[in-house]
Amino acid sequence: MFQGKKKMKTILAGVTALAATTALLSGCGSSDKGEESSGGSKNVTLTMIVSGNKAADGQDFELDVLPKMVNEKFPNIKLEVQKLPDDQYNTSIKTKLAAGEAPDIFRVWPRMGSAASIIDLSKAGYLADLTDLPFMSNISEGARSDMSNDGKVYGITKGIDMLGTYYNKDLFAEVGITEVPQDWQAFLEACQKLLDAGVTPIVMGDKDPWWIQFGAYQLAANTVYSADKDFDLKLQSGEKKFTDETWVKALSMYKELYEKGYIAKNTLGLGGPQATQMFIDGKAAMVFDGTWDFPTLTAQGAATFERGFFPLPGNEPGQPVWQAVSTAAGWAVNAKSAHLEEVKQVLNYWFDSSSDLFAEWVKLNPSISAFNGVPLNNDLYKYSYELYQSGGNSIYFANQMWPNGVADTLQVKFGEIIGGRKTTTEDVASAMQAKFDELWKK
Amino acid sequence: MNGGIAKKTLTHIGISFVLLLNILPLLIALSSSFRSVSNMTNPLQLFSEFSLESYRVAFDKMHFMQALGNSLMLTVISVVVVVLFTSMAAYPIARINNRLSKALYLFFLCGLVVPSQMVIIPIVQTIQGLHIPSSQYTPILMFITCSIPFSSFLYTGFIKSSIPIEVEESALIDGAGLMRRFWQIVFPLLLPVTVSVVITQGVWIWNDYFFNMIFISRAAESPLPLAMLGFMGDQTNPTAWNVLFAACFLCALPLLVMFAFLQKYFIGGLTVGSVKG
Amino acid sequence: MNSAVLKKTMYWFVVPALTMYLVFWIYPILRLFQYSFSDYNGFIQNFNYIGFDNFSQIFKDGVAGTSLSNTLIYTLVFVVFSNLIALGLAFLLNMKIRATGLYRTAAYVPTLFSAIVVGFIWSYVYMPDSGLIATVLSWFGVDGASLNLLGNYSSALYAITAVDVWKHIGTSTVIFLAGLQTVPVDLEEAGRIDGASSWQVTRFIRLPLLATSMTINVTLSLINGLKAFDYSFIMTNGGPGRATSTLLFEIFRMAFREMQYGKASALAVVSFIVIIAITIFFVLRLNKREVSA
């Protein structure tokens, strides 16, 4: 009897423990639903996750302005926005997609650029077809097709990004460089002049390895794509290889800048923030970067000087310079979203050129707009932008046509060159080709 | 006696120097956090300016109070459950000396070597398969799970070394059941090691952004580290580092306060707990 | 505790923790083993089983070799330095002086910050030319510009290890402190009365009694080192080249950047085995020494 009672109690203890566990398991997250208001109009919460960082000063478009204005226009729609840095974003969005828990609206990159790209995600059936939305005809042809796969539009870009060379006009004038270098020879001479005057010609943030792409793609635009715009298609069909002369040439030209000391030594120890710091402090005359970095590169540093921006001239004398200009990342819609109608309502309002939200977006958007009829808002880019508009000599950022991972190999192997290893430019090209062959299956 | 005082002063100077060196990198961050947002000159120019603007921006943009509330909720629930579950689990493992106990002990300990970044996709699929919705509370499951190995290790060592079976004897004679013996007699005696568990697990759960990032999709539900992540730059975005540092100190402040109060118990808990074990 | 029934029922107490552990930790790990034989890319659910291809690919690439040796060097440096420095600091903080509470808090503070922020701060410490170290060196007339710790192939790995050591010292120190406080005061006094120097007291009385905390610290730092990921990810992106690419970083790169989840799982499986083997080897050896000490 005594024994029995005790046994009872211990079994009870066990059951309680089990119950505690199951209560915990099922109790978790039971609060997700309950958005249906009892009245007539349906209250909807839309979720949106993007990459990037919060604006430190003033209003952030995606985090502050967008949700507020959407809610004012559609009182029944609440938009919840979250921002994460690129790498964290990529991990997060992939895991969420794999689990079927993706947000309604999220960040995508054009073509095959980055890990969450239009082509990869649309192939997997994760993206909703946006082709029929009324504002599509207002987006420039190129930007639309970069966000498409198999003739269907899956994303809306933030705008257009250019790679280029930011330069310190005061330092250029000081050493007697009177005009923007127009070809490779002139560029090298300008660097030499700066170096002779004791000025560091170029600083880069190669510790963040993607910076290597900033220079390499501008040079490749001239050596590879100026002669053959379809190089990457031929690469995919196996007709061309990275080891062909043209890519090796681009890499060799880039290597030359490091060998001659034009690009500061030690760049492998500098991250992006430190490199831009040196530029705005007036410690280096140039930096290769994109238009997205406008706020940092124009911030007030230790020195006050005038900035300029020109495409890195990788061309032969007499040839036109080719630029690396690309459709920027943008937004896509989850194909499995439970509120597709509401999402489309929001997009139609947002991208309607006559809406107040659109005007606000244009005002706060650092990228050059891909919408027809929106003027350029930063004078710094006027030179490059007019060149791009008039000549049309431009190519997308090369990695957008490669499986994600090839650019990574470029960074790793070219990093070895910067670090003074015995790696040759041919080694870099063949490593890129090997990685391409490994990843290009489909 | 004078020599004694001199020696003591020297010791103090020595220790202060070593510790100053230790927190020097944090001083850089602290000084940057006291700058105005637009002051982007080199952060190594220490304390060139004193402004609380960065704190104000960080406070607003992170929705600090809301995020703090979320952080507290996540951490407190997780830590309470960890303490309950693992102290319970450790009890039989420590008390019963047989193969099963040993196997369980090692089995739990093994979990320590597996990094969560790697297993995240299967984890999320498992949670999905169990039809547990992805919400503000989902990370708690993983916080608890990942805390099990180390906490049960601490508890087992402590019970084995410091809670002799004799303390339960009178209760046994009275015929007290397992539940009463554990909750009324053993559990209160575990206080020192409980403090250690609370600090060691509380700190990582408080700072973790990984599981939060995977499961939480709404800004209003974000805890502090996730809200802070928004100030980090990336490939196409500059880092707002004055604000980031301010955010970081705001985020660590509650921990600092907690540690300052609990450090005495903390070290004590480890003393009798793991170390004697 | 004699009743066999009683013993068995006590095991009910393990159930809650064990259930969670099995469901959310062990089961997903088994799934990972399954994926290691597939060409799963991480988000498209239809995939094929491809046998041991992933495993042979890893070893053919040489990726496993580089990242394994990086991880081992990282671990060795991490274990040795974090424990030595922490031990010294623990002795200092165990002295009977005022304000030890304040000092202990100061020693533990770095542990309270998240790795992301720590990584970011330290990139300013290491920055060539105008970084903290370079600046301090220039006060002594040494040219800081040539010092490029993170950008140099031979030093980058040690540089990020140092950051991890810095962040980890607080934890190890506290565990050592706890161990030191178990040293009975009368034993130390007895030693002194017998004419032992303070070095001898340390060597023959304190150190042997620290054996257990040593085991814990070495084991924890060993596991920490073998799991190294944060600073390669935050500070160097595995670079320059692959100089700081640890096992876990390489797995991450494969899984989330190259979208080869299957191959990454295979490398993960290999890593688990290596980590568990090394850990068990050391734990067993340390336990043996502890008994004989």
C-alpha cells in the first residue's frame, strides 16, 4: 500500500513533467493568428524582410516611411518591415523559404546575382508573377528584363547602380592632373603622378573581399564585354572560358595597379568602412566603389575637398570606355503569400508615378531610378550617367550571370595575388572556370 | 608596514593596468558612441566630443523599450525553463550511479560540439513538420534546447559533489515523494549553481541574433540584438558605427548591471558546482 | 535509494529535457547525415541521392585540408593562450585586496558583448597605419604602416584567434577563480609556515587543486576553438585567400553562398567526427591526469 502510493506519486511526477513539455511545445507561438477583425473589412498584416541597414539620420524609407504611408492609404493593411545585413539576410531568407515561412515581400537580386536571386528563386517557384502589374511599362526595358525569368517579371528594382572611381578633385589638381583620364594609359600616368607627389593614389577595402569585384568588373567591361556582350551566355554554353585571353587581361591590368603600388599596400587589412574613412580623410586620392555608397563617400571626414566620379578607363586609347552599370537589387513577392491581393494593392500604390508614396520613395532612394522620367538627383554622377545614357557602352556586373560562388572564387584567388602569393592571373581564371563547371549544372 | 602599503598600491596599479588593456577596445567603442551621428572622423580619436545624439538615434530606431521587453521575455522564459528542465534532468543522472546515467550524461554533453549554424535548415524543417508556427516565441524552443548540454553538465557536477544524499534522508524516512524531495529539499540547495546557469545561459540567449533572425519576421517582435543588427553595414551599405556602438552599449547595459550584482554568487556557484565535481 | 522501483521512476525527471533535446537537436542532426548523401541545394525540396560523391568531392578539392589545418591551429593557439592568460589573471584577482568585485567585473565585461560588435571594434584595433596597434607602435618609433595583421597570410589567423581569446578570457578566469577559492586557506598557511616560498605554494598547493577547473576550461576552449566561426565570418570573410577559413566557415560558405547544402552537410559530418574524436581524446587524458594529481 505504502509502496503503491509512492509509485503513484512518482508516475504522477513523470506525467506532470511530460505535460509541461507538451504544453511548452504547443504553447509556443499560438499567438500568430487572430488578425481577422470581427467587422466587415479584413485586417491584414503583411511582412517584408529586406537587406541593408537602417538610415542613421532621419527617416528610413523601408522601415519608417513605407509602412506609415501604406497604412494611411489602406487602413486595413499593416506592413511590418525588418532589415538585416546581406549575409544574415541570405541565411535567413533561405531558411525561411525552405520552411515555407517566407515573408510576403522580400529582397531579391537581379539575374543570378547573390544568393537570393531572381533566376534561382523563380525556378524554385517561390516568386509571384508580377508581369501584369500596371506600372511595369514605366520601368526601363533593361531593368525589367534583369528582374525576369522566362519572359515573366518577378521583381521590381530599386534602381540602377554604377561602379566607378570616386576621386578627390583637390588632390588631382594639386599634382597637376587637369582632366579625367580617358584611357588605361592616361589612368596609369595619373596614378604615377599622384604616387610621385607622395599621395596614395587608390585605397581599397579588400578585407571585405567583395571590394575586389568593384575594380575587376570595371576592367572586364572593357576587356571582355566591350567586344562580346554575350560572353557569359557563351560561358554557360561552354563556348567560352574564363581562361580565354580577355578575362586574364582584365585581371592582369588589375594586378598591375597593385604591383606598381598605385593601390595602397595593406588593403587586405582594411575593411570597407576603414577604406572609405581614408578617402574622406583625404589620405588617398581615389577609391573604386559603387553609387550606393554615396552617403559614406560624401560624408565629412578630416579633410574638406570636392569629389568627382568617373568610370575606370580600362580601354585602349581612341576606344570608348565601357562602364559597369547594373540593375540594383529590389523586391519580390512570395508566391505562396496568403495576402497576394493586398500585396499587389500596396505595390500598385507604391510604384504609381503619380502617388505621393512614389514621390517620397524617389526622394529617399540613393540608387538612380529605373523608372522612366525620373531625373538624376546626385550631380556627382552626372558625368558617368550622361556617358551611359548617350553611348550605351555598358554591361551588367559580371557576377549576375554566374552561379553564386564563382565571384567568391575570384575574390579568394585574386586576394592571393594582392597578398603577394605566387598565384598568377591564369591561376585565378582557371580556378574561376573550375568553380563555374562545378556549380553550373542546370 | 609601509612596505606593505606600497606593495598593495603596486598590485592595484598592476591589476588596473592589465584590466585597462583588457577593456581598451571597448573604450574606443564607448567614445565613438558619445559622438554625434555625423562625426565620422577616425574612431581612434578618443572622447573628442560628448553628445548623446547617437544614443537618442539608437534608442528611437531600435524601438528600444519594445525590443528590451521582447528580449526580457525571450530570455526570462528560456532561462526559467532551462533551470527547471535541466536541474530535474541532472537529479537522477547524478543520484543514480549506473550505466544509463553515465550514457545520458555523455549523450547530453555531446550536443555541445554541434554548431547550430549548420543544423539550422533541418531544425526549421522539424519545427515546421510539427506544425509549430514561426512566431515570436519559437526561438525559445531553440534557446532551451541549446542550453541543455552545458546546464545539465553544471547541475550534475554540483549535485554529485555538494548535495549529499543525507540531506534527503529525513524526508525519505517521512515518506516524502520524489516531487517533494526534489522541489522542497534539493532544488533550493542548488541556488549557487542556478546562478551560474542563469548567467552563462542568460548571456548567450540575450546576445543571440541567429535564432531570432530565423524565426522572427516582424519588427515589433524583435529583441535587442536583432534590432541592433540593422545598424550593421554590408556590401552596398555603409555601417552607421556611432549608432551601432551606442546600440551595442544599450544592449549590453542590462547584462552589465546584472553581472555586477550577481558576480559574487556567480563565482561561488561555479566554485561548489563544476569545479569541485 | 535502495529501491529499484524508486530508481526507475526518478528517470521521469529526465524526460522533459530529453524530449526537447531529441526532437530539436538530435533529430535535425540525423537529417543532416541524410542530406550529406544528396545534392540538396538548401531550398528546393526535390533532390537526388548521390552516394558518397559529396565526401569524395570534399577531399578532392583540398578544401577540407586547408580548413581543417586552420581550425587546428586556431584551436591550439586558442586553448593555450586563453587558459594561460586566464590563469594569471585569476591569480591576480584572487589576492586579498580591495575592490576585487570591480576588477572581476572589468575582467568579465568583454564576455558580455556580442561577437558582431567585438569583431567590428577589433578591425579598428588592427587597422594598418592609423589603427590602435599601429598608433601605439608609432609612439615608440616603430613604423605601424608595415603592420598589416589581418591582411597578411601568415598573421591573419593568429589575429582573429587573439580576438576570440580576448573575448573568452573572462569566462575562463571566472572558472579558475572558482577553482582557486576551493583551495583551503589553512593549507596555504601551513605551506607558508613550513617555509615554502609563494612560488612553491602556487606550484605545489594551488596548481594541483586547480586540476578540475583546468579540465573544464580546456574542454570548453577546445570545443570553442574547434567550432570557430564568428571572427572568420565577421572580420575576414575567411580571407585573405583561405587563410582564416575554418571548418565551420567553409561549411557555411558552401551551404549558404554556393548553395551546395548536400556537400556542406558532408563536410559537417566529417567535422562532427573530427571534433568529437579530438574532444573525447583530450577529456579522457585530462580526466586520467586529474585522478593521478
